[in-house]
Amino acid sequence: MPRKAQTESASDLNAAPGGAAAVDRALSLLASFQAGDGALTLTQLAERTQLYKSTVLRLLASLEHARLIHRQEDGRYALGAEIARLHGLYAASFSLEGIVMPVLRDLVAATGESAAYHVRQPQGDGWARLCLYRVDSPHPVRDHVRAGELLPADRGAGARVLIAFGPETEWPRGAKDRKLCQSIRAQGYYAAVGDRTAELGGISAPVFRADGSLAAAVTLTMPAHRYDEGYIEPVRAAAQRLSGTV
């Protein structure tokens, strides 16, 4: 049986009520990094968390797998790339929310349909479509997507726009799909019924950064029976209103 620690670990002293001890211990490893720490040795991590080295090694294996910790060539441990990605999302949510949400609310007020702000989210060797912000339609019948959900990157109005206005080197290879990308770029939006789900219609337009690069897609979704091409211009206006401000 494992020995009982003579002193309480940092995670035991600050355990989450009803939480999981293993998670608390893993988080205590991340919390042990302080300002000025480039990388820490196994001994330093064990001392700062008051955990056995064998326990620390098991936790580090999981944290490395999740890219939250990176083991350097000299054997020391540093914070991993996933920390930077999460920090970027956290920082972006605070800087963008006050800009994006009022525009989405205005779009919903003008159309009565659900509005979302979609961005590319790195995933594996490619990317997924992240619904970063969303304002629901007041209608009881609507699509049910929440902010924070990942959606298909190859279909749906928002996905089509993110593909078409993204790097041409990432366009689909098929002639039909490439022609669609060219068409979307030329008209400045994409509108269709049944592209992601047969019962839904979607209209999407690109949002650009000040340097002209693609930032996101503003997308309006609605049940197919409420699809209205008259909503194209409000969607384009919302995307133009955000362009250069994100």
C-alpha cells in the first residue's frame, strides 16, 4: 500500500469540495509555477506541491499528453503550448465580447433569428469551427447550438465562409468545391438551406481584421421554413460593422 504523506500536499490543503483528488493534484502542479520560472525540475515540483515524486511523475504524464506541460531536453518541465492557446481564448473573450455581442443582438432584433460569431479553432492537423459567441432567436423553434460548441468545418454557412476566405492552399481539391469557394468570395457571403442540416437555413459573411486577414464569420441560422434572402444584407452589414474592430 502507498505510504501516507507526513505533511498535507498543496492540493489537499486547497481541495475542491466534492472534487476529484487527482485533478486537484494535477492543478497544483500547474499552480506551482511562479513568475520568473522558465522550467522546474521534478524535485522542485515535488517540493512545491508536497507530493511524492512518483505521484508527480504520473500526473506529469497526463499533463504532457494534454500539452499543458512540456518536458525539455534537460529533463526539466515547462508550461506547454496548450496553456498559451487557452490564454489566447480567455483574453480574446474579454476583448471581443463587448464588441461582438451588441452587433449580434442587433442582428437578432432585426431578423428574429439566431446569430453567431464563428472562428477557426486549431484541432489536430486541421481546424474545427468554434461558435465563440451566440445570441438565440426569440422563437421557440430554432437550432440549438451553444457558445463554445465545435461545429463541422466542411459544411454549414459559417464553415463555407471560413473556408472560402481562408488560405487558398487549404481549399478543397475538387473542382466543384473550389468553384464554390470562388463564388463565395466574389459575392461576399454564403446563403443556403440544408447545407449542414436539412431543416436549417444559414446566411454567413466574413469579418476581417484591420490588416485584411480573415477573423471570423457572422452567421444567421433559422429553420428552413423561415429562411428569407432578405436577411442577407443585415448579415453582411453586421459583418462589415465588426470588420476592422476585432
